[in-house]
Amino acid sequence: MATATAAPDERLASTSAITRILTRPEMGAAVAAVAVMIFFSLMSDRFMTGAGAGVWLESASTFGIMAVAVSLLMIGGEFDLSAGVMTGFTALVVGILTTNYGLNVWAAVLVALVLALAIGAINGYLVMRTGLPSFIITLGTFFILQGIDLAVTKLIIGQVTIQGLTNIPFYDSIQPVFGSSVSILGGTFYVSVLWWVVVTAIATWVLLRTKAGNWIFAVGGAQQSARQVGVPVLKTKIGLFMTTAFAGWLVGMISLFRTSTVQANTGVGQEFIYIICAVVGGCLLTGGYGSAIGAALGALIYGMTFQGITFAQWDTNWLRTFLGAMLLGAVLLNNWVRTRAETSR
Amino acid sequence: MTDTTPETAAVERGTTLIEVDAIGKRYGSIIALSDVTTSVKAGEVTCVLGDNGAGKSTFIKILAGAHAHTDGVLRVDGDERSFSSPREALDAGIATVYQDLAVVPLMPVWRNFFLGSEPRKGLGMDVAFMKHTTKTELAAMGIDLRDVDQPIGTLSGGERQCVAIARAVYFGARVLILDEPTAALGVKQSGVVLKYIAKARERGLGVVFITHNPHHAYPVGDRFMLLRRGRSMGDFPKSEISLDDLTAMMAGGAELESLAHELERTMGASSDVAAELKADVRESGVTSSQESGATRG
């Protein structure tokens, strides 16, 4: 909204436009994304082809959807360690209800959504009512869900993988929503990339242009102050946990209908990758600052690196080392940005 | 002012907004405040002075609606009231700016200004209106911000205080209660805040300025109410009290004199500080007779 700014103040030096862009939370991630893209383009001929781009975009998209939701939650000052396992949980619910109990697939997808939102609401309610760190509360939910995923799946279907999903009625009516793809320039581009873009756009709009966005920044930045001026803190935080759970459901559906199968341990361990993507995208671990676009860029970096290392035919274990190094770099950069933002000029 | 301040009703200067008559507060058997009488008028600053534990916060809490009073009468616009929640006080046009200011340091000034009461436009907020209003409202208070997009944490303490004041004024306050706004500030910043208090008075607001510093209170105050150990030591219009009287009453004449005595002993009789303090005590005429003899020797 360029019209928002009034006549320029003479005390604003012309360099401040550049300074302002440089101090945007997502700036570090944008620079890093370009660097990573150039690097792997040089390392592998396949990387910048249509086929290559389809692969790393698909990889980035599911992480991106989650990272964007997690970034909203982190700006609101909370963590959700159950976000990863939620993707597996929702997919398993749909898989078991349809293949084992013969429930209509659309109904099953809806049931999974309601369950996910309920778990998100419980996470948020417990965090706010107990006053305990969300790290501990959601660590609990994480382990509870992980156990349920494995034990209940084995109990009901006697194995840990859902099979035969493609044979259920109406499968063809729902599959395109979450798992379809188009061929462009010799590459396969999944609909999940579109979901990723939509989720990022909505999240950015909410953060920057709505009341709710104002409240998210406020509850993460100074909860007591927010409460004093009438921000509904409880509602905002529970809404954020439910948003993360919703993203978990969406990603669960995307991976279920793209591969038409799901393992009982799907999603375990990925919660930290979402947090890394959000932090690389400029989110502060302490809340109150960050960007949804930044988190999406963080996921793009992850996707490009993940697939780029494979394309370059290196040992894929280097991915972890790279992630860790990038996380440290991002945290140092964010810390510097925050110190600048908080201290008097 | 050319811009619109939506809820502020124009009140004639000098109209009594709040009257406090022999008000008191008891918590069970503990008497936190008793027999306090003063008034707040539109376009005037009522200073409430007192040392720590004098009952200033109890007094604020009664006006702000955090606690209802147990004795005496509180009148707002002539009607007898007893606030049971801060919301009620706010609805009556009484806004309190606490020491922590209720701002979010990392958020831009304009977001802070409207936080909790964001104007809508379609599904979102009216960002252009918010930025523009923040800028003009702050300008009306005499704060010329370079950029309303800067995080409020980058403003100085005095400026932040003023944003909080401007926000309360914009959202319909007719009476502004300022809880020790200068307590955490340096000399220069305190001066800045005093300037804005004067500005708020000019705009026709009734201001209740809580402080323990008579040197901050005297230049901007129109009326002074002194609290000591939960009791009122008097309520004076500016014409009836001098800064020296105020200072002396604040510290308590006898206590001030014994301090002068103490200083003389530890720093020597020639100490400028002690001599000055003694002169002050004598001038203000609150010297107690038994000590004036002792200090001669």
C-alpha cells in the first residue's frame, strides 16, 4: 500500500529506503535463497531445468505450508512441537477410516480436520491456562500423538502402513484437490505448490493488514501490554495453535493423496525443520517479530538444498550439517536485527 | 486542530470533571487511604504528591476503577459514582497511563497507537487512516515523528510516554491519570513529558499527575494535593502554595531539618549542601522550635 505514506519527511535521508528493506525480517532468507539457487545451478545441470525445479518445489511446498503456520505461532510467542506428527496423524485418520471402516473419503477428511483443530485448541488452552511454556505442553502432545499413531494403527489394521487407498469410492474426486500435478517444461509440478503460495499470501495479508495480525505481533511481543489495551490474548493464542493444526491437516492430506499411502511414523522429527525454516525466515525465538514470506523462503532454501545435494550426488547427510549452520547464522543475524530495533536511536 | 478526534466531547475549560469528597479505602482493618478531598477540572492539572507508601496508588486505583472506594463520595460530572472495573472508568472518559505504558516495543508506532481498537476497512484494517491519524495525533501533542513505521522501542522514554498519552486522548479520555510518568526518566526527558502534560491541559483535558517530585509538579500543576501515610495533608490551588512550601511539606519540615543536621555532622559545618538545606527549611517557615536551637551550636 504505497499510498499510505504521506509526504516524505525531510529528515528521512534517501538511504533509509534501502536500510528499511535490509532490516525487513525476511531479507536474510531472500539473500540466502538466491545464493543457494545459484550455488546448486552451478553444481548440477539438472537443478535449474523444469524437471529439477518440479522436484525441489514439491519438496519445499509441504515444508513451506507448515513453516508459514509455525512462523505465525512463533510471532505470537509460542512453539508447537506436535506440528510434525500432526501431518501423519491426520493422514492416518483418513487412511484407517476409509480403508478399514469404509467411511466416505470426504467425510473422513472432514473428521481428520475436526480432530486436528480440536488438538490445536487443546494445545492452546493448556498453554494459556497453565502458564507453562508451550515447548513442554506440545512436547507432551507430540509424544501422545506419536504413540497413538503407531499403537492404534497396528491395533486396528495389524501393520504400520496404510494400503489400498486408491480403491476406495470417490478417491478420484478428492485426489486432484491435494495431489494432482501438471507438466510444464518437462517437469512435474504438484498442486501443493499452489497451496503453499496461497497459504503464504493469506498469512502475510493477515499479519500485515488485519486486526488479527496486529494482535499476533502484540501477544508475542508483550503479552501483558496487549492484555491491558484490550487484545483478546486467549482467543489469539488458541487461534494460532489451531492454525498450525490446520496446516498439519492440509500437509497430511497433501502427502496422503499424492503418494496414496502413509506410514505410522510420518512427520516425526520434522517439527524442528519447520522451526528452522521460520527462524531462517526472520522469526525471533522470543516472539513478536517475524514474517510469513520469510518462513516460506526458509522452506524454499530447505527444499533446494535437500534436492540440490541429491542432484549434485553428494552424501545426503550433509543436509543436516548445512541446516544447522544456516540456523546458527540466521539466529545471529536475527539477534542483531532485534537489538537494533529495540534500542533507542 | 483540523483532524477529527471522534469521541472527545468538547468541555468548557474550568468545568469540574471529577470531585473527590472525603474519600477513603479500607482493606479489612487496614486503612489505606482516608479523608482525601480534591477536584479535577477540564483544562487543569491536579498534582497528587506523596512519598512511597503515601497512598498514591490506592488513590489512582479508585479513580481508574481498579478498586471501589469504601468511604466518602466520588462524583463524575456531578453524578455520584463508584467504579467496579477499569472499563467503567474508561467509559466515563477516565483513562490511566501506567508506568509500563502498555506498549509493545517491537511493533511500529502506528500499530501500537491503535492496538486493541483497530479501525476496520473491509476484512482488514484501515492502514492508511491509522498511519495518518497516528502522525497527526502525535503532532497535535507536539511530537514530530520522523516515521510512524519505526518500532516504538526505538523512541526515547519520554516520547513513548507521550504516545501512550496521545493514544488515551484519542480514544476519548477527558480525564488523564498519569502514574509517575517522570519517575524513570532523566532530567531532559522529564522536561519533554512535562511539556506534553501542559499540552494535554491546553487541549482541555483534566489531568491527574501523580508524582513524588515537587519540582516536576509545580511548573505544570494548577492544584496540589499532598498525601502522607494514607491521609491528605491538604488540597491547595497554585495561588495558595509556593514551590518551597510544597517541597517542605513533601519532605516534612522536621525530617528535612534533621537531614540537614545529619549532613552537617558528616560533611562538616561548612558544607554547602547542609547550609542550603537549612536555609531552605528556615525560609519555608516550617522549622520546629526545638531543633532550631540545637543546630546553632
